Amino acid sequence: MLTLCSWDGVIPGAAAWVWDMSIAPRVDTAREPASDLEQKQIALSYLLEAWSEARIDGVDGDCLAQASLFSALSELVTTYGEDATAKFAEGLPARIRNGEFSLQMARQ
């Protein structure tokens, strides 16, 4: 059964996010491991930083999105298998329609 590190779509302050491309926070290895939420926030920071760099280098956003989806799905298949990943992906249309992946960007 696939019980992915499911993204609940909750990021503190996400509704007011401005895409600030600051350096991703580092995990202090001397302390206890980061919580699931902290790991998600750190991972997202790294991805947003890489995305920003690619856009600066002229890579098209659609190409980045497709490459990111391929990479993510490949990782899930490697970790959980094809059937479990396919079952997970079956739930994506409803989540997309519910706005779970829509970011409200603050106007500047």
C-alpha cells in the first residue's frame, strides 16, 4: 500500500507567498532529523531555487514542469512500484480540480 509522504498542500503562509528565490534552508545534522513538514519545506525550497535558476538560463516553464513530473514519478515508481504509483496518480485529477496545486501569488 502506498502511503507516500503525502503532500497535504499546507505550507504556512502559502496563500501570501511571493516567489522569493532565497537559498534553501540547511538542515543542522547535529540536531534530531527534520520533521516531515520541515523536510517538505526544505525540499520545496531546493526545487524552487533550481526552477528559478533554470528559468534564468532560458529553460521554458512547460519543459521544466514535464521534466519535474517525470523525475517525481520515476522516484515514486522506484520507491513504491508501478501499481502503487499509478493508484496514487489516479487521485491527482480531483486534487488538481480542488485547487491543491494552485498557488495564489501576491501582487506586487
